[in-house]
Amino acid sequence: MIALLNRLISKPRGRQHLDRIAAWSIIALAAFLRLWNLGYPGKLVFDETYYVKDAWTLWNTGSEKAWPKDANTAFEAGRVNTFLSDPSFVVHPPLGKWIMGFGMWLLGPEHSYSWRISVAILSIAAVGLIMMIARILFQTRVWALIAGFLMAIDGHAIVLGRTGLLDGILMFFALLAFYFLLRHLQSRTLATPSWRQPWLIAVGVTLGAATAVKWSGLYFLAAFGLYVVISDAIERKKQAGEAGAWLLPSAIQAVISFILMVPIALITYVASWSGWLVNAGGYDRDADDNPFLALWKYHQDAYGFHVNLHTPHSYASNPLTWIFEIRPTSFFYEGLTQGQVGCESAGGCSSAITALGNPIIWFPAAAAVLLLVYLFATRRTKVGGLILLGIVAGYVPWFAFMNRTVFQFYAIAFLPWMILALVYVIRLYIHTRKAEELPRAVKVIGGYLFVALLASLFFLPIWIGTWIPYWYWHIHMWLPSWI
């Protein structure tokens, strides 16, 4: 067996075969962690109470509808069609709910796993995506596999991949747009301004879709669009044969890039509202005879809600603390006393779902982000800048909303770039070792990945809601603010 493995490794085709097996094994691991017992709990947890029910009425009527008081109990029992004919005022665009509604229609809304299956599949796909992205950025399969492995086993990604919320869907589209952006940067030509930019069109479509899930997709559109224009101008300036020769071509290409991205993103976004536009009965649908003006009125109302959202919440958190996971969000918690429903622990039993990242991944990743900021400021590395681009788009804008009611789990939108930053620093550590230090460095990194896996196994019960003794739940609460 060992001889066969050595023969495979010694041949390029054999190494490629093993790389494919490793990549698919990581995806299989991600699938297991996201799909196993996906229907638990059979209750609407946290904001599923809004998005799952909205998704079902959207799928059935073309717009979100109101529900009777205490509708959750009936919905959880399988009576899913008790919604009213009155419109419901919702403050997020419809695409994410359309996607969730498809899973419910496909598998049956009376089954709780159908509420979450669409999000779970996109979360699994995101693991494959981050491997493809890391392969482009780092040019080596091993770093792609490490990035995929860390994404597969991180608790924040697992919990958001097992819950019927919009944020995991937003992350998928933002990450897909980043992949298309990298493909554009690989294939663009700088000889003359060009309309032949298919990857740029793909970026526009996917970022329009991201914005059609949550408005924070606009931050990615702005950041990626500015990067395309600025990086194009920088490269043209480098290649210019004479001073100033790059200015006009760069300006023309900037206009072309804007047209290929922004209007297409807008069309994609508006298309997601088709159900509301063509069907009567949606909230604000009759605000104007022109449906597009009525849609604009709806957006004004939704914007007013967002900017004025200051409702106190026990799990609200300051965005400055997100990368350090100071206040993770508890999505679900139930407790039993000893002797109740099979609980045999003297201190009682707990079932918890907490959007807590693996600390062995998150704390080093937070440090890696800060180090990457320093390295980019001093060295201007292209790969470092691209990774920070995702952090800037997904994280930095939230600093303007520190007085709003916001939550740690929003960090899923930029988690992939935190992991890429961590892989970047690990790679830098390996590449700066002397030849005689390399074997030990490789063992250190291998040991780190093994410890990260052990930590995920330790925290897994509080990510998927396993019933455990209360004392065992409590030893997972490393910081008082985690409770």
C-alpha cells in the first residue's frame, strides 16, 4: 500500500489524482457537518421565524404575507399554510428567500430540514469555491486544500450553513463574485479598451444577486468595482511607453467596466423582485400606479427601518469585536433538569446552537488579518491586497453602524477572507524557513491543523444542538461574553 502511494505521489498524474481525492474528501466532510441531523431542532430558531415563513409565502404568492399570532407553533407542527392575505412589511430583498423557498417546495415545508437545505448546499459549495480561489491566489494545491479544510470545520460556517438565515447565502454570492473577479484579472487584456469582459459581466450578475439577498451586497459591488478600475489604471500606467499615455485608455475602460458591472447588477437585483412587481398584494405595491415607483417607495420605507434600528438585544454586538468573536450569537438553547426526558446529569442537560467560530481558527485568523494589513502597507503585495479587498467589502462598512442593533453572525460574509488571510500567513511562515528548518515547520503546521480539527470535534455539540450535560456545555464557554 505504501509503495503504491509513493508511486502515485512520484508521478504528476498521480499527484493530481490524490489532490482531487483530497479536495472531494474535504467537500464530503463539509457536507457531513452541515447535513447531519439538519432537521434538528424541529423549531424555528432565531430569525428563521421571519425568513422561513416569508420564504414560504413568497414562493406561494409572489410576495411576503402576514401570519396570525403565534403562527410558529402551527408552522412547526406542519400546518404551513395558515398565512393571511395581508401583506407583510419585510426589510430584506427577496432572492435569499426565493432560494430557501425552493428547498421547502422541493422537500416539503412540513419538514424542518427543508427550511435549511438550500443554505446548507450553498455552504458546502462555498468550501469548494474557497479551494478554487486559494488555488488561483497561492498557485499551489496544498494551500487550496488547507483553506477548504479550515472553512469546512469552522463552527461559524457550520452553524450559518445549518440555519435558515440570509447571511450564508450572501456569503456564497460574494465569494462566487470574488472567484469571477480573479478569473477576470487572469484573462483581461490591456492593449486597448475592450467590451469583451465576460468574467466582469459574471461579477456584476453575482453581486446583483448578493445585493438581492441583503443590501450589504452593495459594499462588495463598490469595493470590487473600484478595484477593477484602479488596478486596470495601475497596470496600464506600468505598461505605458510615454507619460500620460495610459490616462485616456484607462478612463474609457473604467466607463466600460462600470457599464458591464453596475447596470447588470441593477437588472439582476430588480429581477429578483419580479414576484412583487407582477402580483398584487405585496406591501406598498399600490403606493403608485407605476410599479417601479412603488418599489422605490418600498425601498425608502425599508431604508428608514434599517437606519433607525436601535432595539436592544441581549446578543447584539459591536462590529469592532466581530473578528475576535467576543459576543457570538446564541441561535437556540433548551435545558432539562435531571430526570426530565431522559436527562441523567445531576446538573441538568443542555441543547445549544451557538454561532461560535472555532477559536483555534478564529483567533489566529484575526491576528493574520491585522498582520496582513501591516504587510500590505509596507510591501503592497497583490495577493495580500486581494484578500484584504474581501475584508474591506464585508467588514469595514459596518464600522459606520456601531450604534445599530447588529450581530456577530454577520461576520459570515467575510469569514472566507479571514481564512484566506490565515492561509497567507501560514504560507509566508513556510516560505521564509531555511531548508534545514522546513521539515519542522511543516510538522508545526500539520500539528496546528490537527489541533484545529480536535477543537472542532470538541465544539461540535454546541454547533449542532446535541444534548449534553450542562457542565459540558459550560466548559465550552471560554469567555463570560459567550454565555
